[in-house]
Amino acid sequence: MVFAMGMLIAGSSIMLTGCTKEGPQGLAGKDGTNGTNGTNGTNGADGADGTAGCITCHNPESVELIATQFEFSKHSYGEAAFEESGNTGCTPCHASEAFKYVVANNIPSTFTLNATSGKYVNNYSTSVTAAYGEITCSTCHSSLHTTYTEADVPALTTIAPVAMTMWGGAKTIDLPADGHIGNLCVKCHQPRPFTASAADGNVLDYAGLAADPSATFYDPASTTNKLKPGYRTHTHYGTVGAIYAGMGGIEFAGALAYGNSVHTSVAACQDCHMATMNGRAGGHTFYVIGNFNGCNKDGCHTGLTATSDPSHWATPRDAVKASLDALAAKLNIGGIDIMNRNPDPEANLWAANTTNKYDGYLNIYDPINNPDGFANNPGGTFQNPNPSSSWSQAQKDINTTLTKITLTNGQMGSIINFQLCLREYSLGIHNNKYTQALLTNSLAVLSAL
């Protein structure tokens, strides 16, 4: 039986082979008539015009040059995008797909109460499926390769007014110059909110800080504190949008009115940060230091340099630095600075902006995040009211020997204003009037406490 089956299979194989054998090839048929020529492409996608259309932008003087400039931009470095990938709360400003998601879905900056937990949640976050992506051309330019013409370039991802996440959407920034294009930058370059983490998680009542500066904000013996201050209790880093727009600070009543410099109404971020290149500054580097081409554009200034016109550069910057120094000196309890010092210019981007090289963090002990705190702060360091379970017992023992920190509303509001004005980086050039009002009135409040 096995033998018969084998014969059957073999026979089948022979039959199949025989079926696939081809016969001799027949004579060739007559050639068909020629088809008509195809039309040239009109949108750069096909045909002869397609190649010509690509070259309009993809040439050494346009896209290739921009790409070279972009390599100098901190938007291009990518570390932040990789570090924050997957973080739905941080990536709206650190990752391309997340940024496009919050814009496309008009995600609000409000805080909403979670009825189950009894805590407020900041709604400004992205989807878990979009929390990734390095910043690229398409992050800001929303219509690239739509028509494959130069018309695609001017379309920006957003120029809509920006509801401030720091204020839970209660304040909105809208920069009018150049068709509101600066709003694209401010969408990310704005402060992060302080939240009542020890209470309901809602955004802090900033107006309340300004209205009652002598009231207690934090007392280590209290059970009703809004938050426990730590080394990283801060506004984050993108404070320039708030300062430039002249809003968002803790506006204590004082001698100086909260007005705005002319920059707020007549200049867009791009006017100076994307000016004609000078060295490594300008264009798509977004770097501006040492490049005054934007300042001298359209007759705003004439021949302005770092030394040619002290009244518009050196003098106001020196005055803001002096105000920062004076406010930091007042933010002191028992000889201990509240603000943290850090002389390392790589770790502290603002080291040159104050005499004592403050970085905007708080001078509170943290062996993990601030191991150099003791060395950098000669007056001492405050006890951390919220030690981590990851600390060693020796670190916890050190913490208990340190002075406990207490804060009034005036001190907390002044801390916020110091951080805003230090980290906008320009020493008041973005908006000198608003910067000096925040610092001067904060100093007066602390002097009166």
C-alpha cells in the first residue's frame, strides 16, 4: 500500500511537469501606435516641473542652508525630546508630535477636578500615542509638502492667542506684531504652573499672594500648607513669553506701574531671533546674542551694538542685574539665602545674570538633585520638608540638623518674580518696564515685612 501511494505521488509529479512545458514561440505581432506625451506636472509631484519645483526650495541657498543653521539651535539638539519621550505632561513643549497634537485638538490649559481622587488635574497634556518626536521643520511649518511650492512655507502650526498654563488658562497671551506669529513661540516658551501639591492639586492663587503679602504661605508646623517647598520648586525655564507679554508675574502694588516696553506691541520674537545671520546667531539658529541685525531692522534702532548705545542696551541690563541682586539679598532668612547659588556656567545658564550666580532654584537640601548645595551656599542650606524615601539614613540625618524654612505670601510671590525675571535671560531687554516693576515692587514688599 505504501509502495502504491509512492507511485501515485511520483506519477502526479510527472503529470505536473508535463503540463508546464512550453511550445515554440509564435511570430511577433505588429507594433501599436505611439501614445501621446504626458503633460508636465503642475505641483512639483511629477513630470519635468516636479524636479524644478523641488529645486525651488531644496537648494544650497534655501532648505539646505536652513538645515545647517538649525544644527546650531537648541531645538535641534534633541536631548529634551528623548528624555521626556512618553511623558504626556512635558512633551507638548518637548516633542514634535505632542506639540502638534495639543494644537490640533485645542487642548485647554485649565485644571479640572477629579471627583474620584478629589484632586485637580492640569488638562494641558498630550495623548500617550503622541508623546514623542524630535523638533523638526514640520513642528512649526504645518503645510510643508502640501502643494510642493513656496506657498507651503509661511503656514505655521499655530498663531492663535495662548492661554497660559501657569494661570490655569485664566490669562491669555496674544502678541500682535507681524500677524501674531510670535504666539507660535510663546505656545512653548511660557512658565509652568505652581500647584497646591500638598492640598487639592489646583494652580496656586497668585492674585492672593499679591493681595496679602504678610500672610503665611508655608509653615513646617502647619497642616494646611498649599505645598512643601523643595529645591525644584520653580517656574521651569521658558519664562520669556510671560515677561515679553507683560503678564503672569505676581503683581504686588508698588511705586512702579506694570507697563510694557515698546517691544511688546511692535516686535515679534522672530524679528530678532531669526534676523540675518551674524556668526552663529540669527536665522534658524534662533540664537540672538551678539547679533543686533534684528534690532536695527526697519528703523527700530540705528547702528545699535553692545557698546554703541548704552541707554538701549548696557544701562537697562545693568539696572536689572542690580535689581535681581537686591531682591536675592532680601530673599534671606537668618543669613541663609532662599535662592540657590550655582557658579557652574554649563549647569546654570543664568550664572552671569547675578553677582552671586543664582540659578532660580531654591536653596533647600537635596542630596540627589542638588549635591553641591552646601558648597555653593556659604550661609547654609535649608532643611528639605519632604525627604525622599530613596535617601540614605545618613542623608536623612543631615537633613534633620538643618534650619527649617518658613515663607510668607510676599516671599513666595517674590521668589516667583525672581525666577521669571532671571530666566527670561535678556536682563530685561525683552520687556524692561514690566521686569523692573516686578523686581522693584517685590523688593519694596519684602522690605516692609
